[in-house]
Amino acid sequence: MKKVLSTAAILMAVFATPVMAVDQGQNASIEKLFSVMKIDEQMTGGFEAMLPVIENMSQQLSLNAAEKGELRDIYRTWFDQDIDRNLIKSRLVSLYANTYSQQEIEDVTAFYLTPTGQKFLQQSPVLMKQAAQIGMMEAQAKQQLLLDRLTPFIEKHKKAQ
């Protein structure tokens, strides 16, 4: 649970960054870059990265297979219904627009379209460090919704201490 909460704290820091206006040409170039980078798949990968935390919680609560599935469903519902991926992407557009020029965005996109660029994308999670922080901020913003779902589950499965 502490890992989830610390992840949420990182997300909060990223969401504190204001969204800046981006001109339409640059926005279109960044959107193309995100498409080539498969940014939506990378966000889904962020959920998959939470699975060990869920497994650890399952072990701490001594859950059986059905209960583990129920816990995973709570997290998946939170991720699928509460995390605003469009907000994350708009913040990423702003982040990239403030970091790279139009020409640099076009150059990076051209590179990512090459086989080497595709391999680089697959092997370089560091490139998405700030994106992960933005995702974490969204998780922090929606943390109470998760806790509202988790609390009854934890209370139901809490062992007498």
C-alpha cells in the first residue's frame, strides 16, 4: 500500500505542473510522435507495473485466488474508470512542447519510425520517466476513489490481530 501511495505522491508533483498552450502545428506533430511511440500502450503498461504491488497486498491479506481476482478488479476499475488518460496526454503534449522545438519533434518522430528507433522505444523506459510521474499524479488525484473501493475489501479480509 505504501508503494501505491508513494506512486500517487509522484503523480501529484507532476500534475502540479501547469498545462501550457501549444500551437496547433506543434500539437499535431507531438500527437504524431505519441502515436509512433505508442503512448497509449505505455500508459497501459503503467497499470501492469502495479501488478506486483497488488500481488504483495494479496499475500499480506492471505487472499485466495478468487479474492486476489477481486482485488485486481478493484485496481483495474480504478485504472480504467478513474485515471484520466486524456488529461495525462494533454499534460505530456505541454511537457514535450516546452522541451522540444517543432523541428526536434519531427526529427525524433522520423528516428522512431526507423527500426533502430523502434528498438530504442522498446528498450528505453527512462524516456517515459516524466510520463510515469504524470500518471502517478493522476493516481494521487484519484487516490481517494481507490481507497473507497479498497477499504471495504481490506476490512472484509483483514485477519484478527
